[in-house]
Amino acid sequence: MNDGQARNLPRRFVGAVAVFAVVAAAPGGAEQSVGFNLYGGPGLIDMPTAEMPEDAMLSSTVSRFGDNTRTTLTFQIAPRLSGSFRYSAIDNFITPSSVDGVYYDRSFDLRYQVLTEGQYLPSVVIGLQDFIGTGLYGGEYVVATKTLAPGLKITGGLGWGRLGSHGSIGTLGTRPEELLGEGGLPTYDRWFRGDVAPFGGISYAPSDRLRFKLEYSSDDYVQESTTGAFDKGSPWSYGVDYTFRNGTQLSLYHAYGTEIGAQLTFNLNPRTIGIGGGIDQAPLPIDPRAPGDSADLGWTGDSVRIASARQSLAELMDKDGLKLEALQLESNRAVVRLRNPTYNATSQAVGRTARAMSRALPASVEQFEIVSVVNGVGASSVIVNRSDLERLEHDDADQMLARTTFADAYGRTPAADSGLYPRLTWSLAPYLAVSVFDPDSPVRADFGLRAKADWRLTPNLVASGSVTKRLTGDLDSLRLDESNLPRVRTDYARYSAEGDPAIEYLTLAHYGRPGRNLYSRVTLGYLEPMYAGASAELLWKPVNSRLALGAELNYVRRRDFDQRFGLQSNETVDPVSGRVRAIPEVNGHVSAYYDFGNGFHGQLDVGRYLAGDYGATVSLDREFANGWRIGAYATVTDTPFEDFGEGSFDKGLRVTIPLAALLGQSTRQSNTVAISSLTRDGGARLNVNGRLYDEVRGAHQPDAAKSWGRFWR
């Protein structure tokens, strides 16, 4: 790297830091025996290998060599399937899309292991590189890797596309060579077509920390060499990896005979990272009854003993961060109305409540029914026998789960005690808003203060608001190109510029249970920074079902750019063309949700979006018992790809990190890092708080069962 390149490095790495800092800063990395290449996937130096990281491994890499900077996020979706998202910057790569001589590119990869390594057979992987993008990094491959001796591995494969551009040994059909304009579409017409060339290499790890690598590359860097962004001298490269104790990998390379490269890889596995809350106080032990105590019913007519039992239970639950909102006490049965502001897993809140009940309630009470309320309505009723708690306290949690009944809380939820509502909660905290992939600046951000308040007038009627004051930032300079749709989102920069201070939302929301298995929400007011109006939702979700169905209908008016109390017409004017377009007042979706098992959750939304376009959004997330969540989504509507603009359709990735994993103590709060395409108008949906599915499903049997190991924590 020359001095000019070195001076540019901080600007290039800002994107990596902003997108992946939360992953890199997470406590406790993951041991990782797989090496990662300059593309951010399992590989040697630039070429892939057939190695697979352990299931659910999340890896982020930042690499720099020559004029190339690549930032990649790779997730092991399943034991044999992995996916990668890459954001690249190439200096001195002059195209019509370049900004100040720098070309920015986004690309996605998929890898599937068709054969695992055995005593005689190698591991074999088929991969698609940049299969949704401009095609700059487009290539396909079949690669095999075999362990010859402890620490010694050999790799060989065949590549197409740019992985077949050096040393071709044949041709399979024809392959277009030009870049794909707006990008964002699957390049299936190019897959495994054109010249095919061999690549390979060898790696040797004399210890768990050190690995040496030698590679023969089949990538000729045709595009970069043509524009002067790369000077290839040889197909041979070599390098060394060093892995630190927390799993972070530092790599140094001499690539293609002319370039020096460096790379950092951060690894963590949300499946094995453990449960947050390590510094919480230990739960109370079960208080077993003495023989014959369960027959004592003398307390039932003693109002003093009943009041004392309720007070004792409330105090014990309060020490665990749980709130007793009501208690119905009968001779052999007790029903508790539970509000859980502390624990991310309903199973842990229920388990601690059951422990407290065993210590506070009279000995004749055998059946405990714990009704979890969410937004003031019963989400589930968990029924356990006290004798099972006494007998199974020191056994596996699965045995307790087998003796536990989940029931719909409709008609079973006690009314909240008087005096608990109205209830006001508020907070004042810093905020950081980030936007990535602006062509003029890979990362833009605003930093400021946010004041939030919830005033619960009744358990299920809440007035909420949020006000922000920006202290510094440049989101008001975000460049969003001319839109061929109503500007439902591409006026974002103007809202940011004029909204200081800004009312993010100011709403009145009502939550209800209109019938068995049914949940409802009605929200009125300033729903989000850009829109005011009304939003109504109905959800069908049986407490023991993996399937849920929902419908949402919204009536919206556009808010003034200063994000205070004014409204404007639903007509937008494009600042470039002067075109006037109307935003429909009504939008909405019907939705289906399904829990596929093994932590995979799918969602399908079909309907009308903010710009009036009709289409569907498909989402798939993998969730873990500790609260981590990693997913992807894609939205395709009847908007032509050329009208949508860069990216062709809306899509993105998201990583949700439970704050308990970082703080070491239980909290229901989490932070979601979203990596999405440029803000466009197609496929845009209203951002309203309190959508029902994620609010209630945590208390239902399928979700609670996954985290049932926390019942005894």
C-alpha cells in the first residue's frame, strides 16, 4: 500500500466499524479453527475452501489489499449452509457509478456442503459468489478440502466467472461479462457458465493459534486490471493467520506477487455464547411442605393470613424484578397475574414466580396458575402442580416441562388490583442513528439524546411518546436519488435536517383480547417520524401452535418535515424532476407466521405498501434461547425494478443482540443492527410500535419450551 492508500484507510474502515462494532465488542469470542479469506468466507487467501464453520457461527471480516477494501458478515445458517453479505470499496476503479474514483459494491454469497469429510473422502462445497449484485465479484465454484495429517489440509477446486478467468481449461456455455447496472437480482443466467479454471492451495497449522497458507488463484482480476485498480504479477499468494484466545483472527498476506494485505476476522457463536444474567441474584429454593400440611384449610377463613400471603408473595417476586398484579387464592388453587419487566425468557419469569409461590402461599394450595400479561392482556396461562415443583427441582427442566400445561389466558386473567394504574415510566438516554451505503459516504450517522415516556392509563391503554435532540451528525446530507414512486421514504434527509428537535412518535394504543386465540391493537396519533394516523391489527395465535395469522390496516397522513405537530398533504414533489405524486392514505397487510423449529421463524406479509405498490415480504430469522436473533428479508412488489432504483428491490439482514449478554444481568431490552439496501420508496412499510406477534409469542408454549432450561434459573 502506498502513502495515499494508507491515508484513506480510516475512511474506508468506518463502514466496517459502524456495521460490525457491536459484534466485535461482544464479550467472549468463539474458538474457530476455520480460516477466512479476503472475501470474508472460509478460504485460503483469495480462494475458497470446503471447510465449514460450526453451526450458527457469526463472523465479520475487514480486509485490505491493493486498492481493495472488503467488509463481510458471514453466518452459518445451518450445519451445511452459510451465507455472506459483503460491502466493498475499490480505489481508482473508474465507472459511471464511482464516487471520487472509488467504486462501492454490495454482494451476497451462498455456500452449501454437499459432502462432509470422512476417512477417505474430502469435504465438498458448492458456492455462489456475488449471486445477487452487480456481478463484479460474480463467480461459482466447486471445491474440495481434505485433511492429510494433523494441521495439514489440501484444497482443490474449479471456478467459473471471475474464478475461472485465469488458466481456463475449458468452457461451458456463454457468460455475459458486463456489470449488471442497478444490481440486486439473482444472476442465475450466469451460474456455472463460461470459462472454467482450476484453483487450489495448502494450509498448515503447527498449533491452534498459527496457520500458514499457500494458494494458486484462478482469478485474473480482469475488471480491476483494466481500470488500473490492480496490478497482478502472479497467480501465487501466501499468508499467515494468527488466532487470539477470544477467537479473533489476524491475517497477513503477500497476494498475487505485488500486493501486501491484512485482515481481521471476529467470531462469535450466538448458539453457544451462553445466557445473559450471570450477575443476577440466585433464585429462591422451593420450600417443600411437611407431610400432612397440605390438609390444613384453617387459613381459608382468615383474612389476615390471606392478606399476609399476598404481601409476602409480592415482596418475594419484587426482589426478582417481577410484578404481582393480582392474586386469586382458593383452598387448593392460586392464580397469579404476572407482569415481567425483567427477564427475556418467559420461562425464567414463570419459574421464579412459582418458587416464590411455594414459599408464600398456604400449604393446601396445590395448583399454581401463572398468567403472563403483555401490554395489559393475558398472553398465556401456565399451570404447574406444587408437588411437581417439590419433586423435580433438582432434575432436568425437561421433566418439569412435561408436567406443565399451557392454556389460552382468554377468560382466565384476573383483573389487575386497584391502585396499580395509571403508571408512568420514562427514560433519557443517548441515541445513535446510522445509515449505510450512501454513494457519497459509506456511513452516515446522527448522535443525540432521546427522551421516552409511557403513561399506562389502564393496564391495556397506553400513551407513549419519544422526543430526540440531535447533537451532531450528517444524516441530513444523505443523498437519495430521484424516485419514480411517491417519495414515502426518500425525503428522509429533509426530515432529518428540519426535525431537530423532533417528536419521533406520540401515540395512544389499546391492546385487547376480542376472543379465544385472538389479540388486537389499535394505535392512534403520530405513529412514526414521517406519518401520523391510525393503525389497527388483529392476530390469531393459539397458545400451543407454531402458526399465527394476522391482518393490519393503516390510515396515514404525511407529517410536516419538522416532525412536530403539523401535517401536510399526501402529495410529494420530486426535487429533480418536479413530478407530483400522491401517497395513498390506506395501506396494510395480511400476514402468516410460522415456527419451523430449530430456532427458525418465517414470516410472509402480503398487501399494499406506503407508496401504493402491492407485493409481499418474506422474512426468515434464526433465534436462540439466549435472545440472539439473526435474519434476512426481501420485499418484491409490482414496482418495476428500474423504477425501484439501485438494488432493484428491498432486502436486508438484521442481527438482534440481547443487552443481557453485554450487561451480565437480566433485561428485556435488545439492540437490532440492520444492514439493508439504500433507502428507497418501493416496498416501504409503516413503522408502528407494538405489533402483536413479537409481543405475545414469547409467552406461548413453542417459544417458552425452547428456553425452558431457564425455568430453574
